[in-house]
Amino acid sequence: MAQITPDPTQSGQSAPAPEPEQAPPTGAGEPIIAEEQFEAELPSLSSDPNAPLEPMESFEAPATVAPTPEQPPAPVAAPQTNDPNVIPAQPLPGEAVLAEPLPPLAGFDVNPPAEVAGGPDPRTVEIRYTTVVEGLDELELADQFESLSALEEGDGEAANATMVAARAREDEQLAVRLMRSLGYYDATAVSTVEQNPSNSGNLKVTLTATPGERYKLGSVDIRTNHTIPANLVRDELPLKVGDPIEANRVQGAEANVALKLPQQGYPFVEVGQRDILLDERDFTGAYTLPVDTGPRSSFGTISTEGEQAFDLDHLQVFPRFKPGQLYDARLVDDMREALIATGLFSTVSVEPQRTGVPGPDTTEQVNLLVRQNAGPARTLAAEAGYGTGQGLRVEGTWTHRNLFPPEGALITNVIAGTQEQGAGVTFRRSNAGRRDRTFQAAASANRSNYDAFEAFTGTLSARWSYDSTPIWQKRWTYYYGAELIGTNEDVYDFDLNDRVRRTYGIAALPLFLGYDSSDDLLNPTRGFRVKLNLSPEASVQGSARPYVRSMLEVTGYYPISDSLVIAGRARAGWIAGISRDDLAPSRRYYAGGGGSVRGFGFQELGPRTVEPNPDFDPEDEDSEPTVFRPVGGRSINEFALEARYRFGNFGIVPFIDAGQVYDSTLPKGSDLRFGAGIGGRFYTNFGPMRVDVATPINRREGESLIALYISIGQAF
């Protein structure tokens, strides 16, 4: 492009004298590459426009050989010239180093230098700040704001003021959302950040919340179809004109509709999206809610799918409703909980499905689909306990809960203890013929060796029962059954003043009736329980002697506070129709121990005999020539009172117990013995672990000084 410059002669100025010409430098007029060489280096192109393109390799320059680390590249020589005006190029300092190849990555040290690694953390907090919130205390939102606040989450520390300001802006939005949730839809929140004190580097954040006027419901409009009874949806929506437009209140009212309508024949109800139109003139809102109730329904059929634990026929045992009955979601929940209580499912659900089949009273029949996913049927379990006079007792059980479907369980158990050993096998059929009814048959063989007696006992029994479980606690429980017992025991013969062994055959018809209003099976905190046991029996030892064993027990639980419960128990038992000495020692009543009167050893209370000590050692100063051994009685009374104080998963329980065993048919109130102590509790998800330590009050000769009891569950 030509550049045009103004002519100085045309401006009236004289032109400067021309400079003398200088000879061009050597080579200035010579081409860098000769024309013939340039044309030869150009690639040949096809004259055919439709010919394919040449490969890229033909355009690539010839590869150069990279210098090896052992042989660095030679420096480029400066062009030689004889011109005195041209200064030869000199190598720059460090040019040889720059020309060297880079070191391999494998040898690169990724650890920072020691002075950096041990130096200050660049993330160290540089400023601190305090937060002041105004205007939320009056709305009772301060605690909720604090739990969600970005400023509070920062714990008063930040890297810089920009971070503090960003947190403050986030909390402004939080404050506005919280106020709007209470109906203050014109609410505003403003934050200020200032140094506190001045020029200290520390900041003070002040967030001021202004709620404005509170909006209330000006109208409530429900758009739904016809229901029976009429206005069912409106009656179950607890919102009225004048109520504040609070988020929790509105959402709770809508949830109540979704909960209550399935309990009254509408399992397929769908609550739509609400609409609230705010009027800023009078601070009201027009509330509109669409509700699709679906058809009014009644119970119809039951079907099942999935990996089955038992078949459809056995499923018919669980419902507490009849076909044609108005649908009630509570009865469906009851059925699902009963299925869970069997312990045979990993997952199980009960879902209503529309059928389109007409039912009674203009309803549509519903099919209940039971989705089964059978779980493990085998269980290994163990329990252990210790009691003074009873020693250590460990019991292990193996259970197959569905070996004989449906719900036919086989249970084997082994007892290993210092004073009790045994084994047994039990067949149990749950929900036998009707819901919650259990049949079981058992056989066992045991050896017991206590101070009161030593016995080898074999038992055959059968029982029908209606029991409580930790998952399904019932108000009324009962059982009835039959037992055949053969036992060989040592017994003190008062005529011979010596112990002899006798064999007894016993037939019994045990009966039980219980009422339970407590709130928990293993750890009750309120309510009461009543238990009555009756067992008509006949003892054959030479001749048959009929008699009746009876026991009545009442326990109560009263909460003083959330952490303190007062618990009490009273128990009375009696045996009528037979003398004490004609009873097998294992069928008599005894008192003392962890489940009886604490402070005394197992079966330690009541009438005793003085007998020679078989382990007497004359050379041992602590050895006594005689021992006291309980003989049991025909009646008993026991009382207990304890204060259960709980803190977290632990608890302390001071207690006092009382009781006595009598030879008479009915219990008396005389000669009561008392024990007192303190216990510790560790609460788990399957019940409390219990450790009690007690001592007898006015201890007598031969009684334990300290008694220790370890078990699972409360004492009563």
C-alpha cells in the first residue's frame, strides 16, 4: 500500500537538502532462496478438480532429529560477514541451559519445599465476625434461623469481608423465607457489615428483619366431586377464614385430608396443587384446593405376588375386615403390621388396587395386592444371666420359623449353667387357624441343682395361646394347655430328719389371663398390667393328690417426668388342696432373686432346714458345720418399688423389695423381709440391659451379704 506524505514545498517551506546515498549492505539485493529452488520445493497439484486430495504425509516437512540428553544441540553459528557495521551475535546467558531437554515426569518432586510445607496455611482465617439478628425473636423464629443460618454455620470466621457479605445476603433470603412461612408475605430483611471496633479488622453483621402485615385466609374454596357424607373433604380440612396463612398449618391441613379420606372409604384420593391469591389491599388470601376423591370403595379380594413366604390361603387369616365392608386404611395398616410380626419377610406391602367391580352401597370393590419378599427363616440366638444363688445361666436357641409351612416353626434350645443344664425341642404354629393364635408342643429334659432341691425333670406339654410380642403388644392375652411332668428330686423328710430322693408324676392344666395397658413390652413407662395364673394339678407319688396352684400379680408404671418413672409391683400366690410335704419341691413357692425379692439369693426366703454341711472342713475357719436350706411353701407375697431415672442410653434405678414365703395355704403379712439396692441400666433397641446390686435389711445368719443380678429387661 502506498503512503502519501505532504510536499513541504507546497506549504511555503523550503525542502531539506537531499542526503547522500549509501551503498546497500552486502547481500541486501540478493534473494534468500533462488527462484528455481522455490519452484522445485512446491508440491505438484493435479489439474483435475475432481481428483482425490493428496495424503497429508506428502505435505509434511522432513522430521528433524531431536538432540539426545548426552549430546545437547550445538549453538547456531552467527553468519560470517566482512562488513564492519555488522556486529556478530553473542550467545545469551543461560542459553545452553534453556536448550537442554526437560527432566522426565517420573523424577519430578511433587512435595513442596520444607519452608512452605511447614509454613502458615494459606486457608488460615484472616478475620472474625459477630452476628446480631433483630426482629425474629418476636416471631419465635430465632432458633430456626440460627439452625439454618450461613453466618452461624461459619462460626464467626471467614477468609475475607467478601465472604462475610455473601453469607449475610444468603441469610437475608433465609429470614424472608421464614417470615413468609408464617404469613408475612411483605417481609423484608436487610444486613449491614461494619468493622467492630473501628479499624480492628473484625466485623459486625447486623441483620434486621421487618415482617410487615400478616396475611390471613379471606376465603376457602374446595373443588371436589360428590362424597358420602356430603362435605366430607371440607370437614377434614381444618382451615377456616381468618386463619393466618402459615405454611405448616396449610400443609398439615392438606395432609389431614390425604390421611382421613382413606379411612372413610376413599383410598385413591389425590390432593391437588393449592392456589393462594394474595390481596395487598386488605392482606388476605383466597385459598383454592382441588381434590380428586376417586371412587368410594369397599373391601373385595386379596391377591399376592413376589417371593412368597406363604400362600394366598394363609393370607386370608390376617384381615380383620370382611368383603363388602367400607374401606378403612387403618385396617389395611393393621394387616400389614400383622404380616411384619411373623418375622418371615424382608419386605412386605399391602396396596389397594381398583377393580371396577361394583360393591354394596354404590361402592367399588378394591383388591388388596400383597407384595411378598421372603426373608431368612433361620435364627440363632443366645441369652445369658447371673444371679446370686442361681449362678451363671446361658441359653442358646436355633429356630427355623417356617420349616412346616405355613408358619410352622421348629425351635431347639440348650441350657448350660452352673446350676442348671438342659435341652428341649418345640414345634410352634403361629396364626393357627385364626389370627394371633399360637399352638405349640414341646419336650424338654433338665437338671436343676439349687439349695432348695436337686431335680432331674422331663416335660411334655401342649398349649394354645394368644401372646404379645415386641412388635405386636396386645391388651388381652391368654393361654391354656396341658403338661405331663416326670421328676426325680431330693426332698427333706422331716420324719427322718434327712434328705431322700422321690419320684413324682404330675399332670397339669395351666391357665393364664393377662391385661396390659402399658406402653412398652420390655421397658414400660406408663400404664399397668394384671396377670392371673391358675393350674389345676394332680401329683402322683404313691397316690394321686389333686390341688390348685394360683398366682395374681399387678404392676404399675407412673411417669414423674420424661426421665423419671416410678414402678411398683405386688404379687400373691397360694396352693390349695395338698400339704407342703406332699408337693414335689419344684412345684412349691420360693422367694428371693432377681425376679423376686432382690437382696436375697435365689429361693433363699421362707422356711429353712438346718442340715449338715457336706463341704465342711474343720481346718477352714470360714467353713460352717451346718447349712441352711430352703424348703419352700404353699403361699407367697412380694412387693417392689423402684425409681427408674434415665439419662441418654443409661439409667440408675434405686429400689426396695419385700416378701416372704409361708407354709399356710394363704399368704400372711407377717415376718416380711426387706432388701434394698441400686441398679444400672443400658438401654438398647431390644430392651434394657440390667445390673442390680442389693443387700438384705436386718440380715440373718446364713443369708447373703450382697446379691448381684445381671439380665435383659426390667425387673418387672
